[in-house]
Amino acid sequence: METISGSNTENYIDLEHQYGAHNYHPLPVVLERGKGVYLWDVDGKKYFDFLSAYSAVNQGHCHPKILKALQDQASKLCLTSRAFHNSSFGPFAAYITEYFGYDKILPMNSGAEAVETAIKLARKWGVQKKGVPQEQAQIVVCHNNFHGRTTTIISFSDDHVAKKDFGPYTPGFIAIPHNDIDALKAVFTSNKNIVGFLVEPIQGEAGIFTPEEDYLRNVQQLCNQNDVLFIADEIQTGIARTGSLLAVCGNCDCSSSCLRQSDTFAAPDILILGKAISGGVYPVSAVLANNAVMDVIQPGEHGSTFGGNPIAAAVATAALKVVKEEKLAANARKLGQLFRDAMNDYIKSSDIVTLVRGKGLLNAIVINDSPESDTAWNICLALKENGLLAKPTHGNIIRFAPPLIMTIDELTACVAIITKTLRDFEPK
Ligand SMILES: *Cc1c(COP(=O)(O)O)cnc(C)c1O
């Protein structure tokens, strides 16, 4: 086995390169410690985290309350499988269903598994409750979606790189444009075997595309009218990221789960959560639905060895409590507005940034260069040198998504780093 001498960044990167599959292209930084909004690399250099592990670390790195829940539970009981009951899952299930206003949870581990679960649930519901013939169920999805990496999920992806050479693909999906209610209407009219509409309320990986304000409410209504399940993938947008508890809350800023009481709430029949549901401390995902849908799944029909394990249950409960105690939705809303205002101010006299868009603290800037250029990548390298970590998505777009516990002073410092860095890329 190779050992690392000293704390040389290149040594770690070489090891990863030699022994790890090359399925990612990371920024050349090797992190070894995190606290709140900060990360430190192996040489002790400190950074602002402006990615939050793709919005998994909304509560900040190594949150003491979440770590305590992890440590307490890990020293008592880690895993039983669900062949037996454990004393953590029941209380967690009661807590999270009350929190989001659903009858039941089906617990999984990764986001992709939760999406798969929602697909299976919708198909079974379609056959058993809607009367769709066996193997005829169709699920409508959106172009430029991102829902994960399994064989079925990439089958309905438009991303050539994510899809190429991985066929044969799973049938049963119809793609329409995001934020296009007429296209949804048309597809419902043309096909009677549709069981679900799977949608990201804001498209994240595609580059942070926020739909029109009434889009999700119209989706909910149209799905109801057509006896189709509205399936919201809030793995990235949920858990206060966009300035409300869920993106489907719309502009409700009560920061709690008034949910069904609020008239801006577009109620999904199936809600998919992951990422920040555990504050990034442990892989936890969840599918939430009411009994009319969830009860189509019976013993033996679906499962996961680690899904709903005692550590996951304890960690996710603690992580969800932090979201409310620290009013993260309200903070994301306030700081997000400040961030976009500051960036819009910068853009007025910029040639290198064309626009900033987003909601809450899920934002992106578009770089004035072709998606094939490496300008956005080079800007991220320079941001790293200046003490801030962010990553391009789709070539010329840079996503900015810091932990939601950030203070105004910290955000101001980050804006200064970002604008100073961008200025160096302005044409002279
Ligand atoms: C990250 C993400 C997923 C996949 O989650 P994994 O935990 O990586 O499997 C699915 N949907 C959306 C919207 C995501 O952002």
C-alpha cells in the first residue's frame, strides 16, 4: 500500500488518479477538514465552500448537533436491516412525515435510489389504482433533467455523456420541455397510460433554471385532473436551499412546514428528498407519499439493506431539526437576494458575466463564452486560489450554493472574492 509523505496535494491527487476510477473531473484541491462554511486543504489553506457538496451540506460542515446524533447512535446501534424493527426508524418516520405533511415515508440511501423508488411506486400505483395495463405505464419527464445515475434514470436523460454506451435503456418515459404547461397538457391528452410527471421544481444540474411562478401550481392541478401523480424531485432544491422549506412551497416564507395550508404550495403526490436531509453527514434519502399511493407497496416488493437504518434515522432527524432551529430557509432567502443584487450590480459593467439567476442560495452565473470553452473552469481555478470553491456546470455556467448557515459578513467577503476574481477575466 502506498503511503503519503507530508501533505502534498499532488501525492493525493496522483493516488486517486491511479487507483480510483476516472468518473469525475475534480478541481485540483485536496480537502481534509470542514467547519461551517469553511473547508481546509491538506496544506492548511482555508476556503469558503460555495458548492456545499451539491447542496447536501446546507447545515454547514460538521454541524455539532448532527455529529452528536451520529456519534450517540453509532455507539449504540448501527444496522439491523429491516428484517427486524429498530428503535430509531419509527420515531424518525413519525417526525419526517409530520415535518413535510405526508402519511408515510419509504427510506432509502442515495438520491438515485429514491428516484427509482418513486418510479416503481408510480408504476405500481398506475397498474393497481389507475388501471393501466401491465408494462404500459408511462412517466413524463423534462428535457435537460438530472435525476441520478442508475441505468433506468439515465435512460431518460438528454445528457449524451451520461448516457452514451450504457444501453439498452429502460422504456416508459416521455420527455417534454421544463416550464411548459401546454406541453404537459398535450402529452396528457395524447396518452392515457401516463402514471406520473417527474420534475425538478428548479432544474439544478442543467444550470439553475427556475420556472414561472405559477408553473408548479398548474402542474399540480393538471396532474390531479388527469389522475397522474405529481412527483417532485427536491433532492437538490429541498431542505431550505431555495429560501423556503421546499421549492414547491413557492414564495411562502414561513420557514416551516405550513405546507398544505399555504396557497402557494404545489403539493406533490410523491416528494423525493436526499442530499441535505442528513446535512451531508450520512447518505439518507426519502420518498414521501400519502397512504393512497404508498400502500400499493407490500412486503417483499421493494427494499434496501441500509434504508432506514438507525444511524440514518438519528442523523436525518437531527439535521431536519437544525433547519428549523436555525431558520435556514429565511437566511437562504435573505442572503440569496443580497447575492443576486451584488452580482447584478457587477454585471452592469461586466463583459465576462452575462447574467445571474436562481432562487434562495441556489444560484448560477453565466460566463460570456461558449459552453465548450474552459473559461468557467479557469475562473473556478482562480476562485480556488483566492479562497473560494465552486464548480462549473454545463461548460460556461458556474453554480454558487454555499451552506445556508452563512452570515451576511461572510457572504460579503465571498462576493468580494468572486468579483475580484471575475475582474481579472474581463477583457483588457
Ligand atoms: C443529486 C441529485 C440526484 C441524485 O442523488 P445521488 O445521491 O447522487 O444519487 C437526483 N436528483 C437531483 C435533482 C439531484 O440534484
